[in-house]
Amino acid sequence: MEKVLIFGNTKEARDIAKTLRRRGRQVMFSVVSEYAKSLLPLGTLCHVGRLNGEEMMAFIAGLEKSCGHMHVFSLGKSPKY
């Protein structure tokens, strides 16, 4: 089964996840807050917490070691610095 990791929780991200699930993909989200997680369907695999670039890379590497290759997408607005 193909696995997809989505960073962000916009309506568009949730719509894409719904489509991917219908097509047989396993979807996992990474969001920054419990509120953002509460917008996802019950049972959705989800990491909660802000990650910087290095932490994102380590998180992805850890997932790949435990469950194989993942497709990674960031859907939403880029942070402003």
C-alpha cells in the first residue's frame, strides 16, 4: 500500500487525503496543534507538534525506516519569517 505524509491541514489537504484514501493510499498528517488534529476524521494517523526543517527530515527518515518509502507533501501556506 502506498503511504502519503501530508504536512498541513487546509481544507484542500483534507480533500486530497479523502481522494487518496478512496484510491487505496494510507494517509498520515503532521499538524501543529490538537485543534488541527480535531478537524481530521477520527482514526487518522497524525503527528501533532511544530517541526523545524531538521526535525521534519528526521521525522520522515524515521517513518521510512519503520514503514518503507513515503510520498511527502506540504499543502498550505508557507510560514512567513
